[in-house]
Amino acid sequence: MSNYAIILAAGKGTRMKSDLPKVLHKVSGITMLEHVFRSVGAIEPAKNVTVIGHKAELVRDVLSGQSGFVMQTEQLGTGHAVMMAEEQLAGLEGQTLVIAGDTPLITGDSLKNLVDFHVNHKNVATILTATADDPFGYGRIIRNQNGEVVKIVEQKDASEFEQQVKEINTGTYVFDNKRLFEALKNINTNNAQGEYYLTDVISIFRQAGEKVGAFVLRDFDESLGVNDRVALATAENVMRRRINKAHMVNGVTFQNPEATYIDIDVELAPEVVVEANVTLKGQTKVGSESVLTNGSYIVDSIIGEGVVVTNSMIEQSTVKDGVTIGPYAHIRPDSTLEKDVHIGNYVEVKSSTVGENSKAGHLTYIGNARVGSNVNFGAGTIIANYDGQNKYTTTIGNNVFVGSNSTIIAPVTLGDNSLTAAGSTISKDVEKDAIAIGRSRQVNKDGYATRMPHHPKQK
Ligand code: UD1
Ligand code: MG
């Protein structure tokens, strides 16, 4: 029988105190909704329906092309939200997973186990539950003397006795698809929050004498429902530990995994070394034996093998094998550093290609440039690529020696093997093998310094 899935993502998330819908807050680089959607993928649903409402278009964008959607124009509760999915799922034979979009830590394995358990026990409904040290805020699982689940009671509706119960509803369930929509016709808003609670279908099934079960998660962490930013930070911590552990198991060395921030889609080859306070974001990939030292911050970039990044920032760029960067360098978007390039302290590269084995050791700006191989940039070189309105390209050939403190005014070309004298302002093309001197000649005036106020004779 087929599996179906309904993801609840219509709520505002009032307790987040945010303009952004709750399920679009990110954990380790992707939205909570994407985490949930990825885990749901493990049960291979024949149909996915995401219930959207508050700022629906923003939420839809995240899963567009991957999920079906239904609108819940008024957020009248989780039961009401599931009813909206009836138009897409009514009459289908099979089981339907219902999951809240604010539980980013539930794994695909747990969802698979839940569905298997549900099918094997021939239940009409199976609740994914967990045991909480502090169950406050969650719906409680109420069992009878035989240990059978009879109902779920929400925090705000729970008696003092029920509030003692530590088994909580994770907000994830599997239902017989047809029976789910039948039972939903019988829920009402007679509760503390005046909402249609999805959780009420459990007692409805029980009263009809149908088989309801609970599948208990071993790891409470997975069940975390994020309702505020405190829980969001907790989710991030748990996810970070999972991500970093997976990398360590895979052969990556961490100086301090508790203080290393790696987004979920980042790929690290074995033998990478990551020091503390490193942040790797987005679609970053790092090749084997590269070392990322303390403070490095890398976004959406491809880093080759044997690269050393020392306390530097790299964004949307490609860094080939053997490159050394930093300390305190900034590689800005759309740059490529070919093999064995050296970018030293206080160097900024933007929208540029730097050829093999070229070096900019200190205090240099390389912007909108095509730089050949074996080029040396002297300290303090600036490419003036911007006239206030447009950006212009600079082309630098192979083996060029750019003298210290050169200002290269784009658009301009420096031919192969050419040299610019230190302190030059270069505004004309330089031929291959030529030296360009773009500065005024030095004049020395003998004895003149004796007249100046700094001179010992004047004191
Ligand atoms: C819900 C459960 C509670 C469980 C907890 C687990 C109910 C009544 N309660 O409570 O038993 O312990 O999750 O985290 O179901 N949503 C809609 N439309 C609505 C209301 C909510 O789409 O009208 C969505 C929200 O966007 C959210 C999810 O449903 O993704 C859960 O809603 P939330 O308000 O967070 O429910 P909880 O109070 O956490
Ligand atoms: Mg919640």
C-alpha cells in the first residue's frame, strides 16, 4: 500500500516573534521545512501535500516543484490544517504520515520505522512519541491501565495529573488515509485554545474501537518542536553535533567540534583539518588534506586539496589545490585561484582569476582581473577597477612583476614578462617584456633639510 505525507506549515509561529513564517527559520543552513521534507523522503510518499497559509508564497517557494500544496487561509488548528489536504488525498488507499514543519530533528530512519511499525501492527493511527525530562508545552500521551493509548491531551487542557506524564506527542503520526479524513469530520473546538486539534482524532478512533498505537523514539532530541528561538538554538546545537560527528566518522579532524559551524550540505573530504571557530556555509566543498584555521569563514565555495586557509573569508569562489590564503584575506564572489596561488595578509580578490603559482603577499586589491601564472604582486598594489559608474577589466599576462604600491587603472593590459616600477600609476597598456615607470623622477636637494623644523640645527 502506498505512503502519503502531509506537512503542516501554515502557522505563523507567534512565539518566534518574527516576520518570517516559523518553518522558514534555518537550522544548519536550510529551513526547518526542508529538514522535515528531506526526512519525509525516506518513506517515499506517492504524494506529498504541504499545508501553507501564513505568507504562503514564501513557504511555497522553498518546496516548489517538490511537493503539492494546499491553502489553509485561516489557521484554525492542526486538525483543520490536515482537513485542507483532503482535496488531494481523499479516497486513496494507504497510510498517511502527518508531520509538523517545525520538527527539524526527526530523521528519515525514524519515520521509516514508524511507518513499518504502523503497518505491521495494522493500526488505524500510530503516534510518534518520546519521553521528555521536561514535557512542558507538548501534548501528553494518556494511556490506560493496560498501557494502551487512549488520547492526547494538550498542555493547556491537561489536568495536574496529566501534566505529570512525561510521554509526549512529537506531532508526527501515521494514519489510515481514509479513516483520517472520516475522523476529522468529528473534531471540534471545545478546548482551551478554541482550535481544531488534530490530536483529538486519537480518542475518536479509540471510541470507535479502532487500533491506535504509539511508536516511542529512543532519542528525545529528535522530537524537538521549535516554537521559539530558544528551541531554535537547541535544534541548531543538536544538528551541529550530528553533522560534525558524521564528518569525524568520515575522517575529518576537528580541534573543537562544539565550536565549529558547518551547514548540512557542506562536503569535507577525509583528512581535512578544521580548527575551532570555523564556519562553512551553503554548498561549500573542501578537498583532502586542506587545513582551515581558526576564524575562517567560507560560503558556497569549492576548495581543492592541500589548501591552507588561515583566518580568512571566502565567498562563492573556487580555490584550487595547494593554494594558501591569509591570514586576514578576503576572497569575494566569482573568483578563481588556480593551483599553488598564494594570497597573503590583507589581500582582497574580487571577480578575478589568478593563474597558477601567482602571489599577492600583502595589502593588495585585485578586482575584475584576469591574472596569468607566476605573477608577483608587490605589497600595496591596487587595481583601480571602478570609475564610480562602471567596472573595467584588467588583463595581466604570465610572469608579470607588479612593483610595490602600483596603481593599475583599468581597463588596461600588462603583457607577459612585463614589469611595473614600484609606486607607478599604470593607465596605459604595457607591452610584453617592457618595463613601465609611471612616477615622477626623484630630485635630491643637498643641505635643504637643515632648514626644516625637524632638523637638530633648528632646535
Ligand atoms: C502540536 C501538537 C502537540 C505536540 C506538538 C509537537 C496539536 C493540537 N498539538 O502542538 O500535541 O506535542 O505539536 O511539537 O496538534 N499549523 C498549521 N495550521 C494551523 C496550526 C498549526 O499549519 O492552523 C502548523 C504549524 O505551522 C506547525 C505545526 O502545524 O508547523 C504545529 O503547530 P504548533 O502551533 O507549533 O503546535 P504545537 O503547539 O507545537
Ligand atoms: Mg510546535
